[in-house]
Amino acid sequence: MTYGMDLLSNINKYIDHSVLKPFVTYKEIEKHCLFALEYKFASVCVNPFHTKQCYEILKNSEVKVCTVVGFPLGLTTKNIKIKEAVESVENGATELDIVWNISAFKSKDYTYVENELKEIIKHTPNVVHKIIVETAYLTQEEKIDALDIVIQSGAHYIKTSTGFAEKGADIEDVKLWKSLSKDRIKIKASGGIKDLNTMLAFINAGADRIGTSSTEKIMKEVDGNVL
């Protein structure tokens, strides 16, 4: 598959550089932030504990601090998620990747799911909200319902996966959401995107942002123009 040089030259702007492993050290966080600065990625995505450190490194740059909320299961209570989100913003996050309550969703308690998301968004204005619905656990019909709920919540993005389920992003899900959303919401694909061709395919399918921890490999492919 052939892609234009314009896309390749701007590929960095699609990347949320994910640093979410539980054993990452302070020194490694610093290294990842400096790497993100070098390539001017959209964001570095970290656990809440590392938000303040990332902010201190990235605060004078275009690279955003992205923090996860309720990660990776989404099953903390609404008030805990709100507190986590608010504290992360206070510590410098300007993008929040929020794991929704999939148990409530699978129980068809859609009112709870939507209200929880709306409450988190209300308490953290002026930042970007991305809602992780974990598509690996959803039926085709549920993926459509998930899109509707996330749009109604007022979030900026619907996101496929945490990367912790048995399956990550599926390109057909991105195509489905892109077709149905009519540009009412953006799409972030994450989980299992480990090389440039896969990333480009997801962008071509309609993804506006890509979450990946394989960024170094992907950027080496970009730098070497290996397609």
C-alpha cells in the first residue's frame, strides 16, 4: 500500500506515545518524554502517578501530557474517577483517556455509563476527553451503542482499547465508527499497533489518533522511509 509523503511527514501528530507499563522507572519516563520532544508527538500517555513529572519536562512544548483515568478496568466508582481526573489535570494533564464502566454497559445500565462520563467531563473542562470502550469485549451491536453513548457524553474521542485485553484495535471497528459518526467525534485506535504499515492503515480507515508503545520502531521506519 502506498501513502503520500505529506502523511508520512506529519505522522508524529497522530501519535500518543504510550508509557503505561507498571514497572517503568522515573528515568525511563524522562527518556520517553525527551523522545517525544524530539519527534513532537501529539502526546505522551502515562499513568496518573507520572503526570507531574511529564508535565515538568513537556510544559514548554507542543507535546501534551495525556493521563489515563480508571485504567485499565474502568471499575472504580464514579467519585474516584472524578477525583483521579481532576487531580491529573491539576498535575498538568491536558488530555484524559478515560476507561468507561464496561460492567455497567454490559448490564445495559446505559444511563449510569453516560452520566458517569458526563460528570467526569463536567469536572475537567478545557481538556481533551477520550473514552476507552474496550472493543475486545463488545459485540457488533454493542460497538454501535457504545459510539452513540460516547457521542452523547460530549467526549472528543472514542478509543478502541486499553491494550490490556486479549485483543487490541480492529480496523473494521474504526471503519464502522467513522461511517456512523458522521464526524461528530474523533477516533483513537490503540492496542497492537506495532509497525508503520499497520498505523497507516488505521489512519486510512479513519483514526485521528494512534496510541502505541512501539513508537521508536515506527519512527525508525518513517525515518528510513520503509513502507
